[in-house]
Amino acid sequence: MGLGLRLGTAALAACASACAFDKSVLCAKVPSPPVAAAYSVEVRFVGVGGFYIRRGSQAILTAPLFSSPSWLSVGVGQIATKPEKAPSWLRKVGLAETDLRGVTSILAGHGHYDHLLDVPSVYPLVAPDAEVFTNLSAKRTLAGYETGPSETHVPNDKVIPLDDQAVAYDGDPAGRWQWLVDEKDPAGGIRMLALKSEHAAQFELFGERLSFWEGERVAAAASPPRKAAEWPQGQVLAFLIDFLDPVAPHPVVFRIHYADSASCAPCGLVPHRLHDDRPVDLLILNAGGSESMAGYPKEMIENTCAKHVLLGHWENFFEEYEKPEKLAKVPGIDRFLKRVQESPPDACLPAPGWSFSYPIGPASGTCAWTAPAAAKQRACGCRVGPDGKCGFANP
């Protein structure tokens, strides 16, 4: 493991543990909707990149992290998922195994350990035959859990790579939607569109932006990975999630955009061919690494025309979550929150376990945002320059 990684993880751990936590930045806690709430969507933050999303009995999950290996283990040691921590985690975030039994899909936008490590411990708890939607590199990493103990078993045929299905801003979404719940379901269908995105640098140290675990795994893992570097990134994805009305012609009644990582336009944005369709009702932003993306999140907020914003991946994830007052923020979060709140709507930091209820219904307008011509030249994944601006494919 390189010196940069050791310094980066040490810097993050030191700041996350030393920075005073101001509870006023936390969202106001909102009660969960009733179990049979067919006319609302519940979104519960379950830590780091994890969100439990439910309409009535239908549920999906973005990949959570609860094993929380220490910064020292991540930097120079070994890491592993801890299935024995799952019951405690569920209790702390207000979920039960019966809640997870309704989860038919798990979404993970890239292969880093902090997004994927605990999927093998969660998968045995979700609905039978649930599918994991991610990238090809992550599928190969999860192949290491094909055999082994039942509490960390992931059937690799249930891991669906979306690299070839992901749509760029200028791409055509037709034929690229994945059905998470069939549109003929009596409660209404749920569909998902994978969007080509990119990953921000994890750390900035002495003026240098440091990115770790890039690239992808080229062959299936024969056993569970034991080092953070063995969880390479792969193609980064964002997700557009649509809840449809059960009544034909099945219009979209609620739209979520989940940004799995900070990115610059046009990466991870809603394709322009959907802008005459429905605006985004809820934008879920990833706050980690946001300091290295100068146009984030303003461009994404404008692109989605979002009505509501929630921020995830903002808390120190090197320690097991206990309770809100013991949370610590990763570096740059205060500045990021200020930048988000400069663009309506207001946003805040949810504590793990807090849930929010959003009414569903017909669209109230369209979204007319157009990407700047310069942004369209970018190839997703270009490095950010020393000035904080996003690189271009054709400088």
C-alpha cells in the first residue's frame, strides 16, 4: 500500500475525529409513513452510501456500510465484512429483517469497499432471488462470495453488471431501463436507468488530489478480498429510479436521482432526452470527495430540477455508528453543505436511521436544463486539474 494512501487515510481519520460536530446541520427528523403508504415514498438513510427506499411493500436498497473497518485496516491492514454486526446495525437504523425481506434490488454504483463490502452480509437477509445492480468490476469482486459461509453468500448470477447499459448525458435511454418491479405489478412498477458517472478524488493533501483504487478487476475473485486495494472502482454509475402509477399508461409518479459519487457535468447527469419528461423529485447526493469537483453539486441540482435534496456519505465511516451525537464529518462537509444550500432547494445531513416521507403524484412541470457546451466535451473520468476545474477530453 502506497505512502499516499497511508497519509490520506490518516488525514481523514484525524480530521473526522477532531472536527467539532454541530448538530444544527442535521435534518429535522421526520416520522416514517405507515406500512401501507401506497401514496408516499419512504427514504431512510442507513449510513454512508446506504438508503432504504420503500413504497408500500416494495423496497430497494443502495449499498450500505456497517462493518466500518478502521482507517489503519484500510490503509495497511486487512478488511472484511462482519455479518455478526448486521443485527446491531439494523436495530440502530430502525430496520428489521422483515423490512429487508422486501428488498428486491440492491444498487451499488462502483466497486470500492465502502460501497460494496457489506453487500455479502446484507444479501442473505433480503428477498429470495434479489438482484445486485453494479458494474462488471464489482461483479468480479463479488464472485469471491459465490461459495463459502451462508451468512456472506452472493450468487454471482444475481449480480447484474450495467457497464454496457449505462447512458451518457448525450445518450439515448430507450431500451436501457431495468425493471426492478414489473410495470404490471398491482402496486405499480419500479424502473431504473444507470447513468455514466465518475469518481471524485478521495483526499486532498498538500495541494495534491489523491485518488485510490481506480481501474477495474479483470478476472473473477476466487475468494473474498482482504485489502481495500482489492476492491477496485470500475465504471462509476449513478441511478435514476422511477416509481410508476399502477394505472395505465403507467406515468412516473416519483423520480429519484441517486449520485453514487461526486462528479462534474455531464457525468452522472440526467440525459438531455429525458428533460421533456419529469423533473427529479428527490436528489440524493454523495458528499464524500466533493471538494475536488468544482461544479458539484450546483450542476447536478440544476440538471435534475430537484424538489428535495438529501446528503449521504458525509459521516466518518472508520468507526461503527453508535448515535447521532457521536457522529463526525469527513473533511470539507461544512463547505459542501454551504454550497448545496446556495442552490434551492434546502438540504441537510440526515443521521443514520432517520426517514423521510415524500408524497407521490403527477409531474408538476418539466426540466429545461442544458449542459454547457464545454461540459459536453468531457470524457467521464478525466482528472480534475490543480485549479479544481474538471478536465476535458479535448483541451
